[in-house]
Amino acid sequence: MEREHPREVIAAACAQYGQDVVIDWCVAFLTGEISGEDAYGPDLPKLVAITGSANPGGWSQPVDPVNYYWIRVWAARALLYVWRDDAVEALAAVADDPAWRVREHVARITAQRELGQLVDALLPMLDHELPRVRAAAVRAIGAAGEYEHARAVEGLRDDPDNAVRVAVERALERLERRLDRELG
């Protein structure tokens, strides 16, 4: 069975429940207003709606609390496909989430939506142990950062991971174009 793309899942959820309702659920999952126990309990239909799966995660019941972070990952991922400006507050609240996948999604959304107000919160991700998190933060800074953020990105020019180094060069080029000024 082929799974639907998350974009299609979120579009279907919005068609059924309304865009504002879906965003409200995502914000509630991200901020912990809907707990892991509730997400796999009375609020399971909301989680099913944003994941497109009758058993999100495919775990046996009861779900091990160690996997509750996936709820925040799925909620953040949904915000790539549906948006309302006040969702930025929830993203700011989870920019330092213990789960790297959540932080990576915050960076992806920051880049996609050009959310300059989140850039400072992403700076610690430049030191993350995983290259994909560092690269996501670099791309976000290139998309939404300001002149003063360039130096932090330049610090990764010699990163051991090629994908990060490529992201750095592209981010610096993008910053120069966006800001219409040379960085060096």
C-alpha cells in the first residue's frame, strides 16, 4: 500500500476539518497542550488526521512515551503544508526541542516561510552533531537571516560534511542577493 504524501494528507485534513482547526491541532501538539497520552487516547483522531495513518508510528498499544516526540515532528511537518502566522509562536517554543527532528523541521519551515523572527533561535543548531540539522539551520539562515547572521554561517565553511559546506555557500549567496549587499 502506497502512503500519501504529507501534503495530500494535510490537504485532506483541511478539507474535512478546516485549515484553522488543523493548525490549532498542530500548535497544540507542538506545545504539549495535547499530551502524548491524549494524542494516543481521546485526541487520536486529530493525530490520525495530520499523519494519514490509523496507527501513527505503527506502534503497539500502549505507545511507549519515548516515542511521543514523533507527535511534535508530525505537527511541525504539517506546518510545511498549512500555515497561519500565529503558528510561529509554537515554532519558537520548540526551536530548542530535545528531539532533533523537531528542530530540523523548525529550520525547514523557517526557510520555507522566511521567518526572520526565528533565525536567532536557530543559531545553536549550527553546532548540532548531525550534519542534516546543521545544513537545515544554514539554509534557514540563508533564507531568513540578516547581515549579522552571515558570520555564524561562514564559520561552517570548513564543516567536515560536504552537504553542510554546500549549504553554506548557497546560503551566503542567497543572503547577499536577499540583502542586496556583499557580506565580506
